[in-house]
Amino acid sequence: MTKTPDNAVRPIIIKRKKVIVAGGHHGGAWKVAYADFVTAMMAFFMLMWLLNATTEQQRKGLADYFSPTVPVARISGGGDGAFGGDSPFSETTTAQNGTGATNLRPTAGRQSLGMNGTDHTEDRLAEAQEQAIAAALEAALSGGGDSSVSELALQHINTRLSDEGLIIEIFSRPGAPLFDQETGAPVYWLGDLASVMASLFSTVTNTVAIAGHVQAEPIVVASESRWQTSTDRAQMMRLLLEEGGLDPARVARVTGHADRAPVTDPRMDPRNDRIEVILLRNRV
């Protein structure tokens, strides 16, 4: 019997390598084109939906969003350049009140650039003059220079300048109240002080505000009187100023604050028992 070799019964395997030529079936470019087509269709249907679901006013708003109009500035820095000079928001440039020029509102060239601009010189001078007068009043009431206020009254006076105006604070001291605790009558020198203040106030035209404050009470009382007491004392000061020559029409307000705005702790300190006369600033 003849013996068959081993390799004669093995299967013959033939491997064929498939070579893909670039660009077959146009490659993947069609996918990009299809994606662009789908995106365009989605945008189209969204546009159709917006046109159907919005009002005319909303459609105008959408149109303005995609094609904004250029606003015409009505103010400028007032320079001689083509666009009116520096920005009106510059720290060193004062905005001017030019009306601007359009095809519907033609104006002279220099006027449209704001050459007839806003001048704040008078406002600044008025503010500086007001501060100088307030400083002079403060010096007179605090004993500086030739003060007409008695030495006793000076011990009860504190003046300060604030954003609201010149505040003249008249306060009680331990053992030296401004008003009698039983009768509510003011001390004798308060009338003289009011006359001096009214005389000083006659040099200006500012309005006057009066505020009354009282110290806190140590125990809970059966009847609340701090609001009424502070208001009554502020009204008493108003009457003293008017008797000293202050025009009643210049009194802007009279208020009582009870013990709600103490200046020192504890709240029962006599220093919190005070009257504030405010020479209000003129609004420029």
C-alpha cells in the first residue's frame, strides 16, 4: 500500500486582498452635502414656524436684531474732529447738548456737533459758594472767629458738614439738659442760640430742617411718650428760630425720631437727647 504525503491532504487556502480605490462611490463627500441639506431644511421649517407663530411687532423685533440700525448720538465732546472730538464719557471732556443732524433733522454743522454745549461752570461756582458759606456758619457756631454764641451754649453744640447740608447739633450734657423734664420748657440760652442761628441763616437762602431726638428710657413705661416728646421739642426749636427772625417758609420739615437714632452707647446717655438743625444744601 502506497503512503500519501501529509501535505497532499491539506486544504489550499487562497487569500485575495481587496484594494479600495480612493473616491469610490464619491467617497464621503455626499454625507457632508446631505447634512447641509438637512440643516437648511430645518432652518427653513423653523423660519416658516416663526412666521406663523409670531405677531407683526415680534417679527419687526427679530428683523431689527439681525439688521440693527445705527443710533445717532445727540451729544458730543465738542471737538473739532470729524466725529465731534473726544468721547462724552471722558473724565476731562464735558458732554455738550448738540441736537445731532440727520436727513430728517438737518441743522448747522457746529450746532449738530454740540458747539453750543452745556456749561456747568455756574453750577460748580454755586456749589463752591454754598460750601464756603456752610464752613463760615460752622466756624461761627463753633466759636471760631468773632462768635456771638455764649461759652455755655458752645459746650452743647457740635457742627458737621454732610451730603445733606450743614448739621448743627444741640445736645444735652450730664446734669445740663436742654429741656425741663417736668414742664418741657427749653433752657434760657436756647432762645439766644436760636436768634444767632436765625441771623446767620439770613445770609443764605437754603431751607432748614429740624429733627428732635431723645434718650432711651431705662424701664418700660405704661404710656409711650418718646415719639411725642421728640416731635414737641423739634416744634419748640422751630418756634424759637421763627421768633429769632427765620422766615417760616424756609422750614422744609420738622420731624421727631424718638430714641431710634442714638449717637452714643448706652442709648440712655444724655448725649442722645438732642436737637438737629440742618441747613439743607441747594440742589444744583
